[in-house]
Amino acid sequence: MTLIASYMLFEQLLFALIAITGVVGAFLALTTRDDAYQAGDRQTKWIWVAILIGSAFVVVTRVPFLSWAGMVAIGVYWFDVRPHLKSIINGNYSW
């Protein structure tokens, strides 16, 4: 296997892994309470589910610019929205 073929396989696996995290994030967003999004001053549950499903779709189909935007949206959910909502649900209201 050549170096270019190895890189392309690695890239496909990476994109697939990121899309899977988007689908898992959509499932977790779907199972989170509605009022947590309001309390956290975030978009509604259904908007986040749509964002994550749409992002996973464009990452899998590898639309040139949109796939990178989808990866950013998935990252925003995992590294900003979800930790904030978890802290609200667990009762940690501190800054």
C-alpha cells in the first residue's frame, strides 16, 4: 500500500469517526431534558439534534466546505454545550 493510499484510508476513517460522534451526540441531545437547554441559554433540543444529524451527514458525504463546518458544529456540542448542560443537570451552577 502506498503512502497516498494509506493517507486516504486514514482520512476516510477519521471522517467516519467524527460522523459517528455526531450521531452519538444527537442521541445524547435527544435524551437530555428540554429545560436544561433553556437554563443553559442554548438553542433548543431539537435544533441541536438537527445540527448534529445534519453535520454528521455532511461529514460522511464529504461536501468540501460544509464537512469542515459540520466538524466544528460537532466539536462545539461536545466541548461547549454538553459539558455546560451536564453541569446544570448535576446541580453545579457556579461559573
